[in-house]
Amino acid sequence: MNPAIKRRPAEGFTTITLIVRRFDPEVDSEPRWVDYDVDTLPTDRILDALHKIKWEQDGSLTFRRSCAHGVCGSDAMRINGRNRLACKTLIKDLDPTKPIYIEAIKGLPLEKDLVVDMEPFFASFRAVQPFLQSHTAPPEGRERLQSAADRERFDDTTKCILCAACTSSCPVFWTDGQYFGPAAIVNAHRFIFDSRDEEAEVRLDILNDKEGVWRCRTTFNCSEACPRGIQITKAISEVKAATIRRPDKIKIA
């Protein structure tokens, strides 16, 4: 084929340009932007486009993905400057006539291309003790019962898939590596307000710190970034309120 003749995409497909921020620690001193032209359908997702690049153009492109259906949370990344899940972002919902910029989420150590080190994120998650703790034995042969109203109290924060989209969209988290971050507080909320749990005070003590709930500056970035629609800022404010009800223990940043 004459290279001067521009290749046309197959019928129904549109050629889009993805500009991906690449970084290979073995050869790069700094990240670099690389352009890729990809033939896509309007109903394709960003994840589909990344797969086409990896499978057809450059097998070295590195990113995380697993379920590809918005459940595992593996493929959070910055798409046109906003944190999104690649598997839930349709090409048609962006502007395919303009380049689409893709880079790793911010605030966590960059390992390669779109992959970051998630250990600091999960360390904060583990620190808030995100599991049911009860010292009272359940009724013999039965589970612990909970009313529908009690379950509704923390229903929103059970939706978290630990994608880190919220935490890595927070400007406080970008600049303060010690801040627990929205996701950790959301998962603490889920158990603080669970009527079956008996260690709410312990979690409130953990978060009643200058790097805990009081570091939140209510910018709402986290709520906007959440792919599950969790009202994260509201959850953080409820944890703050629970702490304020213990005035003898409050620690303002």
C-alpha cells in the first residue's frame, strides 16, 4: 500500500487518537506521551481501545484490568483529566474527533505506564479495620439480625470497589502522603454505622486525627470521581459528626 494514502477504517468504525502517558522504569527517566491511532466503534470502551493497542500495535503497553464490567475496580485511570474506569467509559461519551488523553491515577507511586503501586492505598484501607467486629456471640444457630432501616443507614458505603478513583482525585492526598484518603474513610463508615458492629469507637479514634477525617477539605472531587455513585463527601461528614459527638476526644487539624 502506498504510505501516502491514508488508511480508511472499516465500515462503521472511526479512527480515534489515544495519547497515552508511558513510563518504563528500565529505560525512561521521565514519563513520555505516545500517540496511537485506533479503529473503534462508538460503543467500544476505552478498555477496548487499550486492548487493541496492546494486542495489535504495542505489546509493551501496561495497565491493569480484570472483570471488565465495573466490579473489580482494577482499571481506574485518568481519562481526559478525570478519574474513570476504562471499562465503563464509552468512546461515544467522549469527543472522538479530538485526541483522548490517558494516564495513570495521581498520588500513588508510578510503576509502569498506567500501573501504580496500590500498597499505600491498601495500607490506609487496612488501618481503619474494615471488617465486622463483635464481642457478643450471635444467637445460637442463627445469624445476627438487622432491621431494614439499620441496613439502609450504611447501604451507600457498601458499594465501594476499592478502585482508588476517589482517593487519587483528592488534592489533599496528592500533596499529603499521610492522609487516609476518601476510600479508607468510606470503608470505615460502612462499619461505624453498622448496628451489628461493636468497635465504632476504635475506628473513630483512628480517624480522629489530623491525617484522618479532619484533613478533608470538602472539594467534592471524590464524589464526582466515584464510578459507583457513592456520596463520599456526605459519608466523610457523617464520620466527622460522629467524632464531634465525642468533644473530649476531638482533634482539629
